[in-house]
Amino acid sequence: MRTSVRSLVLAVSLWLAGTVAAHAVELQWWSHWAIEDNKKAVLFEAKRRFEQKNPGHTVTITFYEKKNMFTALRAAFTAGSGFPDVLYYDIDAPEFMQAGWLADLSTGVRWENVEPFGKAFWTRPGPGGKTGTWAIPVEAASDETEVLEISAALLSELSKGHPPVAAALRKFCRQRLLLNVMNGSALFRPFDGNDRRTLIERFRAREVSGSTTIIREGEHSDGLYVILSGETQVSKEGRVIALLREGDIFGEMSLLDKAPATATVSSTRRTSLLRLPRQDFDELIMSHPQILVLVSELTDDRRRQTEAIFSGNPATAEDALILV
């Protein structure tokens, strides 16, 4: 899973990391879910479980609106008092890591219970440039999991008798994969969590059989594509230069340049896609012009890779995009 996280994460203040809980303590937890009662219930359940497992210790949760909470946090940390032990954190506030306000969780968390992307994204330079892990995405972690398994046969039967079940499952899968793709792709870094969730609703599903041309070299792309399942190949001048699979995106370069596609993308087998129509993509560029700067940098890198492939010396880049 190639995912970076910009949504709900928890960070621990440096004071708490150095505290030895030999006596009963009251932990202060600040949350930005001031007006979201359903989400508050999740936090209260976490509080209940913690207090049950740690008799004598208590958790006090204070709710803020997000914009007000970060103002209060900065003031408390700067003053050196009044800040919470556990807090909601966001990458929009990098100074928290750099100033040494957060505890390094590299060895203080059971990372085997956390999806790998969770630790990878929050491992960043901290005070003095020293690398540490400064937060944990709640959505990537679980210390106790209950799994309800439904067989494929039963699921098929339920879907036939209750079409809304199948529709709900398809929607969930699309949204989950799209959110993962957006969190992991450099193309979507300028968008915050709320923008990404809104963007998900604009994508349209498309199914193609094997050997279907989705984007043709020399023609304009009709949208930005995300692969849900299956495989596509990218070819230029009749030569295959890349294979794209689940989670990969393509079609963005033609949209950004408003020029014909520089390569052909076709399916190698039955493939499920999600497409963001050209008009929706154009609206995003208008509201987030910084994407143009980002893609121009990535384009130069990708062109060098393509030239290297054609010269017989393939280049690799960890964060590269297939630009079509």
C-alpha cells in the first residue's frame, strides 16, 4: 500500500514521553472533533478502554474546532505550559516536529499493529534535522481487531437479493482505494483531507476488457484515470515502456498541457478504472494552481526516465509518475 496520511493522526507531547507512570496520572487529550458527535463516540470508547486497562489512570478529552485548536496549541507549546499530552496533529503544522514539541515514537509504539505507510509517512526530520517518527495515523492502527468474514458465495447471494449491498460495497472499495492513492501520490499533495474526500465523489467508474485502448498517443485524454484492479501497459511509438497496476494513475499530463497524449495506455486484461472527467480536473487546477508547479518538476524527471529507457539504460525514481 503506497499511502501517506494527512487525515486523523495522534501525536504525543514530549513531556508525556518522558513520564514514568509509577503513579496515577490524568492525561489531557485535545481533539478537533468539537461538532462531530459520531466521531466523539470513537474517542470516548478509546478513553474507556485505556482506563479499563490502566486502573487509576484517567483521560480527559477537550474538544476544539480545528482552527481554534491549533492556535491554542501553538500558544501553549510556545509558553511551555498548558499543552495536552495527546493531540490531533496535521502535516500543515511542521514546526511542531522541528521545534521538539512532539515525542519521537520510533520505539514507543507497537508498529507491528500499524500498516507500514503509517510509520513511513510520519518519519521525518525533527529538531536539528534528526529523523524521528512524530505521529501515528489512527486509521492505520489497531491493537485488537475483530474480522467478520463473508464468503464470496454468500456475498454474491446477498448482492442479488439486495442490490444496495453490492452498491455500498463497490462504493466503499472505490473510496478506500482512491483515498489511498491520493494520500500516496505527489500529484495530490496540495489537497488537504477534506478536499480529497470531496474529490473522491467526482470520479466515475469504467470497466474495460483486455486489449482496450483507453488513451491513444497523439489524441487528447478525456480524464484522469485511477486503476482499481487489473493492469494496463504504456507504450510509445509502439514500444511498451511501463506496466500500470492497482493504485496507479495516468492521463494527467495530457490534461495539464491541454495537448495530445505522449503515449498510448491500453488494458492487458479486464480492468476496473475510475475516471475524473476533464472538466472536474480543470476546476481543481483553477483552485489549486500549485499543482502546475509540482507536475512541471515531475515531468522533467519522467522525461529523463523515458529517454533512458529508449537508450537502453532504464532509470528509476522512487516518487516518479507515469506522465501520459
